Amino acid sequence: MNSLSQSGLIKKILAIPAEDRVEIESTGLFPYNITRFNIGYVRSEGYRNDLIVKHLREFPDPPNLDSNEGVRAMRVEMERGNLYPPVFLTYPVLQDSVRVILFNTIRASEWDKVSYYLSHNEKYVTNETVRKVIQNMDTSKVSRILKKWVDKGLLIKVDTGAKKTVKYRLPVDEEQDNLFAGGPANK
């Protein structure tokens, strides 16, 4: 209801279902203080169609027309489902409309990201590298994550002699035996 009231009922709304996402496009642009980067975080100072909102408020049981409430709810639900957050497209990608893309794809875990990085980029990672890959700048939290992965046998700790330059790598052949039943990864 929010998007309908804010975009105007007379304007075109297009819903495009796909295997891994739903795309919804509505003609018109965001209110002046809203961008695709701050939508849902910043309160709108206006509606996309004030006339429609005014008439909807006169209904005996009017819908809740607070700006950005629907976007916040989308973000919360997608976070709860461990899905990627909604993506918003508008000008200059689209000329006179707004498109929201809701992905039905589970977000990659921290381990998925680090494992992929080790498989495709570098042979070794450090705490600093992992912080960049998983986008978590907390050194101690990443140290605990790395220790957990080493304890489970997912990573091998390579001592370099200096605490700040400890490296980690994926296990190879015989080192992978403890990943299976009876190994530490299954405890």
C-alpha cells in the first residue's frame, strides 16, 4: 500500500518475477531527499504523490502511510531470512522510475567468502585480509573466527614467528581427513 500511495495509483507498476528474484518497477522518482543509498534509513520529507495520500487518509480505516516504513520492513524480513538486502535502481539507470530488486538468494556466509578467496585469489590469508573479505574491521572478532575455523580443521595455521604476521591456508589432501565423520569439524 505504501508504494502504491506514494507512487500514485494512476501510474504504472510492473512486477517481474524471476527464478531468483522479484523486480518491481514504479514510474516516478524518489522524493528529493531520498536516494537509492539512503532509502529506508532517512525519513522522506514528502510523498511521491501527495494527492493520492491525502485521499487515502480520508478512508474510514486508512492504511498506514508513513514514508519508508515498507522499506524498513523489507530490510528486516530479508535480514531475518538471511537474504541479500533489496537493491534500488533509479535515475540515471532508469529514466523516470524506481525499481526494487528483491533477491531470493541466501547470503554467502563468512566462511563461504574466505574459502572462495583462498581458492581463487591467494594461497594464504591473514587477519587483515579476512577482515577485508568479510567486511568486519574488528581484529579480535576475526581472530576468534579464525581460531574456530582452525579448531574445526577448516584452516591450517601457518606460524611465521611473529604474532602479527600469522597466516592461514586451506588444508590439503591428508590434512582434509579430519573434516569428515569423527574429525574436529563434526564435533
